[in-house]
Amino acid sequence: MRIEKFSVGILGTNCYLAVNEETKEIVIIDPGGCPKKLITHIKEEDYKPAAILLTHGHFDHIMGIDGFLEEFPMPVYVHEDDRDAMNDDRLNQSRTYTSGYTFSNARYVKDGEILMLAGMKFEVLHTPGHTMGCCCFYVPSEHVLFSGDTLFQNSVGRTDFENSSTSALLRSIKEKLFVLPDETHVYPGHSGETMIGYEKTHNPYV
């Protein structure tokens, strides 16, 4: 797997391409925007988009969905507990920052579900706190975790939103993420990459 990172949308969210280097199939994680240069890049590299994974339903992680689907029809996955956020522009915050956005055609996943996408295995880790439907996607063969807005480098996700919970967030990190191998590379929804081992000893919030 090769991972490519792009800053997209009005909040500069990290959108990742998880690339199967053998087949050129890709999985797109958290398309908070759909800039033309990213579409052009995918086409120039002859990538084959297989799916979109959403770590949660906030607007800055979902507003590029329609743009990608217009070019590359594929399934969109999000945890079932963020169904309301996906369908409510108030809950997903898009009404506050934009004219509003919803997406109603996602496939809803559960904790522990295994998704075989683009020849790669993604394990769904439900990590409520930032939203009740937050999840992370773990690729055990690569020691890679896409953590969304649950865990950041030296920080954690905000919990001052409706349907957020500080206690749930900290419990999710300790019970779901800090049990992963220390050498797990963490690719968050904002800011730079980190590692589980580093965050266990240096993150001041946990």
C-alpha cells in the first residue's frame, strides 16, 4: 500500500488515497472536497477508485463525495451511528459553514466489520466521541490506521458538538487505538502523521 495525502475543502481536511500498487486500485478516505487537480491526478496515474471510506459524517469530511461519484461511481461507507449526521445539514455542521450538504446513499458499517476493498483489508474500529458514529479504519497488514478526528498528533478530536462526548472519546482511544501495535502509523483527519507508540507516551489529553 502507498498512501497519498491531499488537503481539501474549506478546513484543509486530510484526504487520503490508499493505493494498491499492484492493481492501481485506490480507496479514498474522507473526501472533504473534490478539487479538480485531485481528479486530474487520479486520471493521470490511471488509478481505479474502488470505494470511499468516511471516518465520520461532519461536513469537512464528506462534501467532496458527489464530485468523486460523478467521475467514478463507487460505494461510500460510514458507521451506522452517523446516519443522522449524513442526512442532516445541521448535525453535520455544513449549514453553519456552507449552504448545506447531505448524502443519503452511504452503506452503513458496524464495529469490527472487515471491508475487502481494492485488494486491501480494512477493519472498522468504532471510536465514538467526536461524533457517536466516528470510526477508524485499520489496515493490519500495513500497520496503518486512518484515525479521522478521533486521534491527532499530540491531540484529540473536539467534543463540544452535539452528540459528542469527551469520556467516550478518551475511552475509544484507550480501548480501541492504544491496544494496537506501537509501530502503527496513524493518518489523522487534520495535521501530520504520528504513531500509536508515540501518542501513548506523549499525548497530553490521554
